[in-house]
Amino acid sequence: MGGIDLTIAWAGIIGFAVFAYVVMDGFDLGIGILFPSFAVGDERNQAMNSVAPVWDGNETWLVMGGGGLLAAFPLAYAIILPATYPLIIAMLLGLVFRGVAFEFRWRDPRHRPLWDVAFSLGSGVAALAQGMTLGAILQGIHVEAGAYAGGWLDWLSPFSLLTGMAVVVGYALLGATWLVWKTEGPGQIHARRLALWLGTATLAMLAAVSAATPFLAYDYWRRWFAMPAVLLTAQVPLLVAITAGTFFWSLRRGDERLPFLLALALFLLGFAGLGISIYPYVVPRAVTIWDAAAPPQSQLFMLVGAVVIVPIMLAYTSWAYWVFRGKVGTHGYH
Amino acid sequence: MDAVILARAQFAFTVSFHFIFPAFSIGLASYLTVLEGLWLKTSRGLYANLYRYWLKIFAIVFGMGVVSGIVMSYQFGTNWSVFSAKAGPVIGPLMAYEVLTAFFLEAGFLGVMLFGISKVGRGLHFFATCMVALGTLISATWIIAANSWMQTPVGYAINAKGQFVPAGSWLPIIFNPSFPFRLAHTVIAAYLTTSLVVGGVGAWHLLKDKANPGARTMFSMAMWMAVLVAPIQMVAGDAHGLNTLKHQPAKVLAMEGDYHPSPDGAPLILFGLPSNAEARVRYEVAIPKLGSLILKHDPNAALPGLMDFPRDKWPPAPIVFWSFRIMVALGFAMLGLGLWGLVARARSHLYDWTWLHRAAVAMGPAGFVAVIAGWVTTEVGRQPYTIYGLLETAQSHSPLAAPAVATSLLAFVLVYFFAFGAGTMYILRLMARPPEPGEPEPLHIPQHAAGITPASAAGDAIPAAE
């Protein structure tokens, strides 16, 4: 009984960490993806400075997700990571490049073009790898006797390429709407134009992934379209349609904050859709959260720390966002 | 090359690279606390200048530690999935606590440190500095607990899935037999490493300008630290060695090159070329009885040899034999430097003995080499196990193909040397600038939430950062 509760609690904590990571690092990775389209000089500096104060706090959620998965669901960690090995390595190396670029591009004007390339390439690779990892998990992982039993290129498929592109486009949308909020002048106009295109592209990607998923396995089909469940699951696309409509309306109307918040809402709905497709599995159709769970004493020991520290993290993060509220200048916040 | 060797090489490479940064930031965080404390106590601007000088360097070191640390939290799963699945219930929570403290105590308060003393007031700022230093020590404690449990596993049971799980309380797992010794030895090593870097930088600037007050103070503090801490480290190292002899005798015998049992007292082999294949040390130079004197504190005490253990359970003796000697030799060199500094101080020549300063510059990076050599000794000495005596390395790795591991290893090597090489170059540039009166605070824009260096921490390289 106690064990079951703890396992659900940890599934919730890790799910939350992953979502927090996706939306928070999502917009700063998105800015990296869009970076080549910004003019060298003020526009790039402004874009970089708008995320410089928060990107590393955002990435801590990734460590929290990975560390938490190892501790609370060691079997899932031990299956998913080898199954998506090249993707995870590519993501980490991408994050190294873009992470150091934040620091290094200011140190020597002669090196700046180099670190700008590292920043956008690293961001793009990390986003693509994350999206493809999602696709690889959704399409199913070959598990035998509680261990990964597939080859090292199983993750590569048209579906995982589709989810990879979807995440790249979605992150770029978050980045563009973030800039609509945080910048002014020509930079903002540019970001608004990008957001319009990226909003359309994100919806198309979302539709494509949603349409493809039920055909991956009958289980997904049943979850979404079987009779009593459909009354509930049909709300998700309905809400997506409403959110999307409001998004384009707010963008045209010239709102500054609403487009970003609505883009977040789109991600939340996408995440809820994933939850419907996957829960209670952690490796779809192979390993449930209870199969993968660490024993209660391990989960409880960590829960004590998480209950104390996660709220502090949230408070600290909110404080940081509050301190750096308002528009960013070309040389940072004033 | 098979996938296991490649996976080991990859883990060794990424963890060694990562370890360099905390080895420096643990010591530097405490040094910053001392500097700020001295400043608040004496109100001498000199200490504030030194604080700001080293804070800029600390910020970059810390940032590179975080970036290389993210990689570590995924290396266990990508390359060592069987180990992760089996040991996750024990190792996972310890590392999760490390993450929680590292990222949220250190990173959070570093943001306040960099935000500037004029913004938050003296009391809160000093508190933040203390918390960052405490955070580095707490996160070292968790990670050493996890590592020590792999060396001396206790307090576990094995469940139906074949996993190691806590048998009851977490206390015996955390405070496992080798933990206190390894923690003391590692933290002292971090302090010693930092004092050598600080001393090296101070000496570098003294060679150019003997009158620079900042350089004089940092050199003097570093020389005190070296002469006081190097002997303590030798005592701690000796105790750690005796503990290892008790719990992992094969590791110590490999470090000593003792293949054959010595019933009447073992010699101390100074140099030679150990060969596991021939089970002997070629070209050995040895001092009779000294080995037993060191390890048993009795020249005639019997010591076993590696031959007493099955051959397939031997660690690779040539590696640990030499890594151990490199560490010990550097330890003695550090003590020598400290004593030299003491003599110079006694004769009032601390700031004008040029050869002392040259030696201090040469010894600046010695701590890093010693730390990595020590780490290699203890980790390679643990072989052929990941969890000593219980789980072999050959049974711990992920189901991976060699080309995948080889490619990713190559990618790590290229990216790390490029990215962290650039970072090291920027740090050296900061160090090459002498500490000046009126050292500027790190400019507060663009500032970071979780504390990694603001882009402007370098201060000098940014035009128009206001």
C-alpha cells in the first residue's frame, strides 16, 4: 500500500520535472535554434541576454529528471538509456556546447562567431535528440528479462524523426514567443513574425504526431478511441483547437505575454496526451512504473529530501524570474 | 577493443574531467569564505580585492563543473545499465541527494554571491558565501558516500529482482567502512590543490612585481596552507591506506607491487615495472622491511601477496603501482614546497626568493595531477569489480555494440578538449592579470539564476557591459 503510493508520488515528481524541463529549457533551446535568423549584434545579444540569467536553472531539471529516474525507477533508467544511447550522448554533447557558449562568447570578440555557431548547433542537436528520444520511447523498446534487448540503431525510424522535428519546431515556437514577451523594437517584430509561422508549423507537427501514434500499436488506439474513454480523450484535441485559436488571435492583437503562455498551454496539452498514451507504463507496453520501481525504503528516503528541496527550488526559480522580469536590453537586464 | 574496455575508458575520461572542477571549487569556495570573513573582521580592502579576484575564477570553474556533471548523471545509464538496474536502489538516492544539494544549495547561493555585496548587504552576502562552501562539502559527502559504498559495500540485502536494496537503516550504507577515510583524504586533497593554485598564481605575479600587495597576501596564505595541510594529508592518506588494506587487500598489494607473500616482513618497492603476466616486478629497487613498517607499523609483520588471490581477481597492478607513486611523489613535493616557504618566511625572504616563486609556479597544477592519480589508484584498484567483491565490471555494462561506444568516446574527447580547453584558457587569462586595488565586482549583467558565471564575470573582455 505504502509502496504503491510512493511509486505514484515519484512518477508524479519525475513527470513534473520532465515537464518543467521541457517548457523551461524548451524556450531557451528554441532561442538557440532560431539564433542564425537573428542579425549579428544587438538582436543576437538581446536574444542571448533574455535567457542568460535563467538557462542553467532550467537545465537543473534535466539532472533532476535523470537522477530521480535512476533512484526511483532504476530499471526504467537502465532500459531507456541504452535503447536511446546515441541520442542521449548527442543531447549531452549539444548541451555542453551551448552551455559553455553562454559564457565564452563574451570573453573574446574574435571568438564570438565560433561560439554563436556552437550555441545554435548545440541547441538544435539537443532539441532534435530529445524529440527523437520521445519518439523512440513511444514506438516501443525491445525488452527481454527486464533489460534492453534491441540493437543500437532501433531508435531510428520515420516516427522518431517526426517527433524529433516536432520538438525542434515546438521549442522554436516557445523561443519566439518568449522573445515577443521580453524584447521590444525590431527584435520583437521579427519574433512576432516567426511566432506566427512557428505556431502553424507546431500545430501541423502536433497533428501529425497525434495521427501517427495510434497506428504504432493497438494499445494506443484503444486508449484514445475505445468507447467510454473517448468522451474524456476527445477533450484534448478540443482544448488544443481552442488554445490554438486564442494563440493566433492574441498574436495578431499584439499581446506580449499571452502568446508565450498559450504556447506553454499547447505543450501542457501535448504532455497530457502523452500521459494518456503511456500511463501507467514507463517503457510503453513493456514495463510499468511498479515493475520499474525501487523498493519503498529507497523511494521514501529520497522523498524526504525532495519534499523539502523541490519547493525551495520552485521558490528560488520564481524569485529569479521575478528579479529578471521586464524587457531585456542589448546589454542585459537593467 | 571490446565494448567493456571502451565503456570504461569513456567513464574514466568523463569522470576525470569532471573531477578536476569540483577538486578546485571545493577548496576555492572555502578560501573565498575565509577571505570574506577576514574582510568583514578587519575591514581591509585588500581581502575584498582578493575575494573579487578569485570569485571571477570560481564562477567559471563552477560552471564547467555543472556542465560536465550533467553528463555524469546520464553516463551510469548509457554505459553501465546493468550496474544501474542492480545498484540503483542504493546508489541512486545518494546521488540524487548530491544533485539536490549541489544544484540548489551551491548554485542558488552562488547567484547571490555574484549578485554583488552592494545589492544584498554584507550579512546576507557572507551567509551566501558560507552556504556555497557548505554546499560543495555536502555534495562531496554524498558522492563520496556513494563511491565508498561501491568500495566497501555493507548494509544491503538482495531482493527478488536481484537488486541491491537497503537492508534496513541508511546509516550503515552512508557511513560505510571506507567512507570517513576517503572523504577526509579527498576534501583535504581539494584544499591542497587549491592552495597550490593560489600559491602558483601569487608567485607568478611576485616574479613580475614583488610589491603587489594582493600577490603577497595570496602567496603567504597559500604557503601557510601547504605547510600545514600537506602533513595532515599524509596522516590521512596513511590511515586511508590501512583501511584499504583491511577491506581491499588486493588493491594495496597491487599498489605496492607485492605479488608474493612476505611472511617475514615485506620490502618497500620504490620503483620497477610490475607485470601481472609474470607475477613479478621487473627492475625493482626495494628497501627491505619498509613495506611492512608502513602498512603494519612493524618491520617484521607478515603481508600476503597477490598470489594469495585468484589471478582473475587481480587489479591491473602496473597502473595502480605507478599512479600511486605519482600521487605520493607529488605529496612529498608539496610538503617540500611548504617547508621551503616556511624557511623563507623565517628568514624574511618569502617575497623575494625568486627560485621559491618559480617552484611554486611549477607546482601550481600539481594538485590536479595528484588528485587524478589518486582517483585512478582507488578506482582501478577496485577492479575487476564495480561493487567490490559482489558485482564484476564485466557484468555491469550496458548491452552495447563496440562501434557505438567507440564513436561516443571519440566525440566526448573532441568536445571536451575543445570546450573545456577554451574554458581553461579563459581562466588562465584571468589568472594572468595581477590582483589590483579596487578589483571590480563581477558585473551583474547578464546575471544567472542558478549561479553559473554571469557572462560578464570576466569583467575586462566585455565592451560596454553597463
